[in-house]
Amino acid sequence: MKKLSLILTGILTALILIGSAYAKFAKPSEAIQYRKAVMVLIQQHFKEMGAVVKGKSDYDKETFSANADVLKMLATLPWEAFTTSGSDKGKTSMSSSVFKKKAQFLELTENFETATAELAATAQGGDLKAIRGQFGKVAQICGSCHKNFQK
């Protein structure tokens, strides 16, 4: 099962990287759809790691590290889709404050990318206490962004 998970993660990573290279959006609705898809993937991997951090699932270093690596990669993808003009309208929870406070938004996205990279590195070490601390930092950044930039 773990091997299948790693293979699927690799395939998913390749597809997303290929897709991100062409992530120019002709319409705001395409940007919304793209970022929603990426955020669903982020949420899924974060939720799986959260269950481990909270003690609701057993810790397996290989599985946790794989999720952290995927999260690190996903963390680089959705930001252009948030800053596409008009993508704050329609079926989205994104607030127009992304455009009004773009520098603050971009700072949070950079912090998120850094924190997820640090989580992936920490996960490789296998120290669950350290992992919990870094996971908490990532969660705080998520919460701050959602608080400030969601409707």
C-alpha cells in the first residue's frame, strides 16, 4: 500500500508540475477552478498529517514524509491563480482583499512555502515532537491567510 501511495504521489507530482508550467488563465473561472483543485489536495495531505500529529492515526515516518513532500510541492502552485484579475468573483471564497493587500498576501504565501519546506525536512528526521512544532507553524500560517483573505 505504501509503495502504491508513493507511486501515485510521484505521478500526481509530475502532472501538477507539468500543469503548473502552463498555468496561465484565459478566464477568472479557470483560475478559481485551478486553485480550488490545488487547495483540495493541500487539505487532504494536511488532514492526513494532522491526524498523526493529534495522535488519531499511527505515525509512520515514510508515509508522513511522503505527505510532507507532496505538501511542499503543492505549496508552490496556487498563488498565480489567486492573483488573476477577476478571480475574486464567482464561486470562490477568496476575498478581494488579496488584491487590496497583495504584498501581505504574497508574504504569507512565501511564509507558507518556507514552512512547508521546513516541515518536509523535519519529517525526514523522524522526531515527532519537532514535527508537531513545525506542523503547528504551517497551520498558523494557513489560519492567518484564511482569516485575512477569505470572504
